[in-house]
Amino acid sequence: METVIAKLLNDFEQGKMNRRQLIQTLSVAAAASAALTPATAIGAEAPKPTGKLEAGYVNHISYSVTDYKKVRDFYVDLLGMKITNDDGKTQCRLEFGNNILIPRNRAKAGEPARVDHIAYTCINWDVEKDTFEAQLKRRNLQFTGSAKTSFQVKDPEGMGVQFGGLRQ
């Protein structure tokens, strides 16, 4: 946990996250840590995995566009979003409040822009990731990724959905 907090503070000090994001992430990390603390240390039985993840918040929204720079400038100029991690070629991150929009040059000319996927940070990831993977397999859902990083699936309407834990 100390490593996670140190990295979060470092990210805050380097301007990679604002104060609100730092506090929100620390709160989620503390709640997740409390949930993951061996229950036997406090005289109770450890929580049993259920195979269900608990979405704590939206991590990011990936947006497929034909010209990420035009989209970037639109949201920065109109809504004051903060540009971070702009690679100058194909994508950037636009932060607003506790949220991130990632416009990426993935759409072909003439195609409408679309949301590629929505990523959720799951506060019980460390407890549930293995049983969640088993649940995906039982449901015969096609997925990519792994319990080590994150899982990506399609919802019933074909929308990409990503599930992962707190980043360390």
C-alpha cells in the first residue's frame, strides 16, 4: 500500500492528477485495502470471492475519431478539459473532474466518431479477478486480457467494456 500511495503522490506532484483525483483515488485505495486486509488479523473470516466485480468509478472513455487534434481542441476550448499525455500523432488524454476522455485516431475517413470502450476501475479487483475470469468463461464470453492487468469484453449491445483494478 505504501508503494501505491507514494506513486499517487508522485503523480500528483508531477501534475498528472489534480487534488480531487488524488483524494478520490486515495479514498478508493483505502477502502479497497480495508476490504483486502486479512480478516483473520481482526478475528473474522476472510471475504469469499463471489465472481462479481464492484465498479468504483469510470477509469476512462476511449473515443475513436478521425482527427484527435480537432476533437482535443474542441473539448479544451469549449469545456476547459486539461490535455495530458498527448503523443502529438494519434491520441491524448483529456482530464475533466475525476474523468478521462481519450480521443484516438482509429476511425476511418467518413466514419462517424464512436465510443470504443469504457473502462471501469473495480475496487475489489484483487479479491475477485480470478473468480471473475472463471465467470467470463462459464458465460462463454469472448474476452481479452488477464487477471494480471484487465479484462475486455463486449456488452450485449457490442460496446467494449474494460475491467481492472487500481493502478499501481
